[in-house]
Amino acid sequence: MRVCQGLPSIAPILCLFLPLPLQPVSAKTRPNPELDSGYVSALAASDHFLQAWQSGDVESGIVLLTGHGKDSSTADAVKQFFSNAGPSAYEIGRGKLVKRGRYEFPVVFIAGNPKSAHPRRRYSTIVVVNTGNHDWAVDKLP
């Protein structure tokens, strides 16, 4: 209470409400890496693709696949990937730059089964590449 010495009698009570200087949360806290426009665009493409999965929109999903992504999967595998029986959701984790113009994002697929009270989780990754002209597409199905 040295700060409040010599002040009127109410001042010590007011000193209790003074803001304290902010201290760092911990020494282990790391700063966020700088996000470039490529990361943001790759994340948006991943999100659009997964929204197509969530709604079962095969056509919109296929449009977001690269030629390599289409060639590495059969048409039946793509249709099966987009077919959802029941409520579904997804989570996209923090992506990492694999190499210039190529990002990989961890994904959790959550599918509800009407017969079960517990949702099923499936862990995977989605790879997104820059196809030129600031366009991004999914290169590997999750």
C-alpha cells in the first residue's frame, strides 16, 4: 500500500481496484507464425471442400479436386466419401506448409449414427495445393 500512503482514507480502498501490469502468461507461450495469403486461401479451399462433404454435394466437391486428386481415387471412392448417412460435422486443425504452394491440414470427421448415442470420429489430413492464379484445390482426399 505504499502507493496509497498519504492519500485520504478512501484512497487505500480505491488502490485495490487499480489495474495491475500484465505479465506474460508463460515462458512456453510461442508467438503465432505469420500467416501469409497462401495459408488463408488454402484453409478456405479446405473449408469449402469439407462443406461440400458435409452437405453431400458431390459435384461441388469434385470441382475442388486437382487432376491428381481425381486420378488417385476412383469415382466410386469419391461418391462414397461424399455420401453421409445422418448428421455430420468436421474440424480443421492448424495447417502446415509442406512446401511452397502446398499445405496439409489435420481434419476430424464427426458422423452421427441415428442408432447410436455416440458420434463416430475419424482422423485424417487434407492436402491443398496452389493451382495457379491464386486458386487452391484439394490434391489428396482425406
